[in-house]
Amino acid sequence: MSYMFNPYPYDDPNAINRVPLSAGLRKSITTDTAATARRMLEDAKKIIAEKGRCALGIDGYASAPLDRFRGLIELLGITEGVAVRCASTAGLYLSEEVLHDKLLPYLPEDRETDPPLLYGRLYKEGLEGLMNPKKIDAMTAELREFNQSGQGLLIVFGNGALINALLPFYDLRLFIDMTQKRTILNIKNGSTGNLGYTERRSPNEMIRHSYYVDFEALMAHRGRLAQEGKIDYYLTGDNPDKIQSLPIPALKELFETMVQQPLRCRPVYIEGVWGGFYVKRLRHLPEEMKNCAWVFDLIPMEVSIVADSDGLQLEFPFYFFVQITGEKLMGQKAHQKFGGYFPIRFNYDDTYHASGNMSIQCHPDGDYVRKNNGELGRQDESYYMVVTGQEAKTYCGFRKDADVEEFIEKARRAEKYGEGFDHDQYVYSEPSRPGMQFLIPAGTIHASGRNQVILEIGSLTIGSYTYKMYDYMRKDLEGNLRPIHTYHGGKVLRRDFREPWVKENLIQQPRILREGQDFVETIVGEHDLLYFSLHNVRFSERYTDEAIDRFHVLVLVEGEKCLIRSLTDPSKCFTQNYLDMVIVPAGFGPYEVVNEGVGVVTMHKTLLKDGFEHD
């Protein structure tokens, strides 16, 4: 799943990547807001000394501290006798009434099919499509006039300051970026809203709007600017007091260094009504957390990635890292096939010692989400059992004799009238044990039962298209009934995925792929309906592998600690702890995994299936 509403405000200090930085690169980084603002003013003053004027454009991701940073540069400039004038892009946007009508096809308000208004359609018209063309022309004229006869410093700031129409007029261009977690937290604390809107709405309304419109436009905008070298400096904006800056060549040098070694993302932790306590205790999460239901360890659009060099840390949205390094990170075929998106997502679902199951649910196929949501593809999933407790079980498919239409009707009555029913009469379940792999192609009815931790691995779909069919009339942590989507679920549900077929196809027996002196690699899940392949490698001391044309994702599901390192350059390595997820980039070449703990190790390995590019 993805599309997060309630990330917990916690930055995992252990999820970092130690990266060697050259002396020149390290020197090019400013480490706090004051130093960053000073650098920008000094650059502007040099330009003013040469031509009498400087036009500075400051753009950024949703919720970036653009006004605050602009104000600091303005204050420094005035203090030093620089004539400063500022203009905001806030006035470029269409009126809120016009925006609402324009965006209604992307943010429909049909509570019959979508009672909580959770879903929408991806907006594809860019930032300019949210703006008034006449106002863009007026600001263009203002910049042109300044370039011809202005004096001092003109600062144009705000989301969209670097759109194509304005971009050629600047002497200096900055982009302040934000991680997705911090942006969602800023929306929830009321410090930011949606593009073009001055009034705040409910957090859930603003987050849905952001996902389908603002984030879609800003991510494409940011990627284009960086890829094409149209910004001079990239700034990190999560902490307004410690805004860091890198020249774009330095940023690309850093990313080039990072993509040559194994990498781990910084997870996002989320509480939930069925949340458990295994990961919370394992990773020493804050005591104040009620529980930990979801761990977004590698949800590409939501997590971040941290580079650490002798205590100097830089944090970036992982999707931005993918935008810059995509082909080297994923491989050429994957980069082309999936349009530059990282094609697999990973998270943990923790119901260990929790009060109940996850919801009974299903996900859509590619045709359905493309037609209804403008998404890129189907939503397939898989569950790998990491830890199981007493009476743990996993739901997958319908029972052999289930009346599916009766199930759907009872689910609809539960949604509408609050009438509970016995879901176990309809949905097939298997007792869970560690090491079991369940495949969950689009349309499969499924759920994780209570008292287990599962490694969830899914396909590309960027949003959270989880159609809950039944959730036991359960309330969320805020006391509201959890949303149910029997309308969409009934449309995509595979009635034919029943017990006999499920046992033969979706709960597979491991089959040996290769063996060595000290290891055995098995395929634990692979099917024509999924484009990724799931393996286990069991070993005592070490095993070797090779990443050539596609990436590997390694998860230490049994064992204490492993060292993943290149066989051609051992300095390129990562020390992996229990349940860490590590990406081995495409082209990394031959590598070894060394057991640095006690006992036999099991490494879960995910990679794109042979021939994935033709699916």
C-alpha cells in the first residue's frame, strides 16, 4: 500500500547510508539555513556587481519553507545595502472556485461509489494547468522589464517560480525539496494547504487533493528541473533551521556515488487500529506510539534516503533519487518498462500481539486503475511470513463452496447497516508459519490475520487501492468507522480464485534454483500473474550472487547481521541488521553476503522476473 495519511513523526536514526564524499563535494555543501541564505546572497551580489541586477527564482516542493527562506535572504540583503524586491507566485493560480471545477474530474465527489472520498484520478496538466495564463504573462513581462532596466535583487518565490515561462529570466535558480513524510505532517498540522488554495480543509481532503494533483505536478516539475540542469542549487527543506544546499553538479556526484553501493531507505512508521508491537520493540520506536501497524520500509513514493559522511547527513525523497539515478539503480529495461518509476514496493504489516486481523480486502487490476484513476498498472501483492504467534492465519481466496455473491451482499449490508457476519464461512485461510509465501494477484480476496508480522511485497501501483470488503465494523484510532469500498471491490473481485486453485498456485512449495557448498537458493513464489520473483537464500557463512541487468532487494528475515559487499570493490558494502531491506543496484556486479551473526541465515530476495519487460 501507499498514499499515507498518518505517518508518525519519527526519523529512524539507524536507517542511513555511509557515503564517502570527496573534499570538494563536502566543501560545496552548506549545513544550516543561515549559511545557505548567505551563500545565495553572495552569489546574487556577484551577479549584481557584474550587470547591476539579479533575478532569483526560489521554487520548491509542497510545504517547503519558501517564504521564510526568501525573507531571510531579503533581510540579509537589506542589511548590506542591497535593494531587494519580492514577488510571489501565489497570485498566479486560478481562483479557488475555478480550480475546484477544473479539478472535479480528478477529485470526484461521488459518495455512492467512494463514501469517504479517498480515490481520484492522476492530474497530468502540470503546474501551468493550475495557473491563470494572463497572470503568467504579467509576471513574465515584469521579469523581462527587470532584466532590461531593473536594479538590485528581484526575488520571485513560491511553488511554480521555475515554470517554463519564467525560467529563462532568472540569473539564479533554487529548488527547496521536502520529504513526503514531512510534507504530510505539515498538511496535518495546518502549516500548508493545496496549491492555489488559501483556506484549509480537512487533512484527509487536502492529502487526497495533494496526492492526485499537487504531488503529481510537483514531482514531475522537480524531476525535469534537476534532470535537465535547470536549477543551480538543490536545498533540503525539512528542517527550516537547517536548510542545506548543494550545487546541482555536486548533487549528481553524490547520487552517482550512492548508486554504486547497496542502499537502505529511511522507513515511515504508522500506527493503526490492528497494529502490533513486534517491530516497535525491535526497532526501539518511541514509547508514545500506540502500536506500529505499517512500516513503509521501501514504498518508493513515500520514503526517503539518507547519505551520511562522517556525521554530515543529507536526506532526500527516495523518488527524487530514482528520478536522477533511475537507469543505473533499476537497469535499462526496468527504467524503460516502468516509465522511470521504481517498480516494486515493500513494507511490513505487524499484527503481532494485536487485537485483530487486517481488513478483508482486494486490489484492482491494471485496466481498472488505468481507466478509473489514471494509474500506471495493476496492484498485485504478496505476503511472506516473518514471525507468527499462536493462532496466526492468513486469508487468501474464497473457500471452495463459498457463495461469493452472498458474501458481497453481506459485505454491502455490513457497510450500509452495520450488520456483522461470519467472514470465515466465505474466505479461505491457512495457518501461518514462518517462511510461508502467499501470492496475491490483483482481485484476490485476502487479509493478514492477527498475531504475525508479514513482509508485504507489491507491484508498481503508486496509490493505495485497497478496497476493504469487510472490516468487522471496526473504528479507527480517531473513533470513526473505517472506510469500506464494496462498490469498487465488487467490480474487481476474482470470484474464481478459490481454495483448490489458491493452494496450487498462490501458496507454493519452495523449489531449488541453485545450490553451493554452504547455501541453497529456492524460489518461494513466482507466477505468470506477477512480474516479480520471490526467493529465499539459506546459508551458514556466506553466498555469492550477481546483479547485472536488474536490481535485487534483500531482506534479512532470519539471522542477526550480514555484510553485503562487492567482490570487485569491497569498500562498496552495507552492514544489514535483522529485517533491514537493502537494494543492490542493477550493474553492481558480483557480490557476496557474509553472515556476521550466529546460526543459519535466511535472506529473502526479490527481483524482476525473467522476461518482465514483455508482461
